[in-house]
Amino acid sequence: GSLAPLLEVAARHARGVFVLAATSNPEGAGIQNADAGGRTVAQSIVDDVAALNLAALPQPGSVGVVVGATLPRVPDLSALGGPVLVPGVGAQGGRAEALGSLGGARAGQLLPVVARDILRAGPQVPALRSAAERFRDAVAYLA
């Protein structure tokens, strides 16, 4: 598909790639939730990424997806076999304690993004460090 050149370069350099699947951007919902042969476009993207990650088993694959933390419905992530970048935790309303059941993801798969909330604690380094440690502790159960 259209990502093949990017995936080839990433593989050649032993790097990973994240593909947008289900973002919390309101304008994206019309496309991401559209029907694509009995499943949403977002689920279709997750399923395609899962197929790419099969070659890496039993290790996690190097292709991940982005799924927003504030979505009312998320794709099924249980067969993804790769990482899930989860923006929207903290300032955007996503709660760290609610991530454990996100789309059936397995332990260690979720990578929550909390940058905005941490940056709000600054600019003093001790306050930034404290905010980062607070979020680290809040998501430690996901490991």
C-alpha cells in the first residue's frame, strides 16, 4: 500500500512507525468511523498493521498505531502485536486510570502521551520533574 516505502526505510534502519488509526480530532471521526466492508476504517487500519506485525512474533512488531485516549469507542487492539501511542491523557481529558482496558490492548503495549499536562507544571525544573513522576506513577500499572 501507500505506506510501503516508509515501512521499507524504517525496516532498513531498524526503526518503527506509528500509523494514525483513531485520533481524537473531531474532524477525523467521519472518516475513521466510516464503514469499510463491515468494520470501521480505524479498525481496518489496526487490522492491516496487525498483519504487518505477524512477522515479528513472538516479539512485538515495529509498526504501531495512534489511538486517542478520549474516544468513546476505540478499535479492537487485542491482535495488534505492536505499540499503541495514546495521546490525550491529562490536559485533553483522558484519564490514566482508564487506559488499562483500552481496546483490549495487552500489558506493555500502551504508550500514553501526557506532554501538555507536564509542561503546564513548568517552567521550573523541579515542578516539571514532579509532574512527570506523577504521570509515570499513574501509568505504571500498564507495564
